[in-house]
Amino acid sequence: MDELKKAAKIAFASEFSFYLKAHNFHWNVEGIHFLQFHDLFGNIYEEVYGSIDDFAEKIRSLGAYVPASYTRFSALTAIEDETQILPPEQMVAELLGDNEKITKIFKLVFDLSEQAGEHGFSDFIAGRMDAHRKHGWMLRATLK
Ligand SMILES: [Fe+2]
């Protein structure tokens, strides 16, 4: 159970960082196809942000505290910070790589959750994996 709580916190911090990066790209993307990329990143950040409160409250329901400060996020997240303004295709490629990282982390959390018999939490995590699979498709299709 402790391992599950720890992994869930890492997943949460990574999910929040992923959300922030998608929002960053939504705001700062530039170029001839601005609107297409602005909307792509917009759809992703909105979907992920929409899951954050539920995710946090599910962590509280497991009996753990929610990491919710820049210090805690940077200590726990698996998503590397991006401070440069990248060309649009590089933004997409970077977010695709991060999406794959997130998916792997969620898979680990899912397995730990099943081992702990926390099927409700597993169900939530499975939903997040599904959502990220769709984000992966959109990002990958954009790069072709
Ligand atoms: Fe916006």
C-alpha cells in the first residue's frame, strides 16, 4: 500500500507537469499553423486538467496527502521542465515522449493498485491510460 501511495504521488506530480507543459505550448506556440497547434495543445491540457481534482481526491481517499506545490512537484515529477520556446513540431514530439512516460507510470500504478485490491482506484487509472492513449494518437498523427 505504501508503494502504491508513493507511485500515485509520482503519477499525480507527473500528470500535473504534463498538464502545465501542454498549457505552456498552447500559449506559446507560433508559426503558420498556429491555430492547429494551439487547438491541439488546448484540447490536451483541458482534458488533463479536468482529471486533476478527481485524481487528487482519490489519492486522499487512499489515505495519502496530495503533493501540491512547485517544490513537491519538481521533487516527484518524471516530466522534464521545458523553459525554451520550441518550434511547433518539437513541442509535439516532446509532449509525445512525455505522454509515453506518463503511460508507463500509470501502468505501474495500475498494477500496484490491483495488487493492493484497490479496484476503484485501478479503474480511475485505467481511464487515465485510455485518455493518454488518445492524446498519443493525436500527437503522433500530427507528426506524420
Ligand atoms: Fe486558451
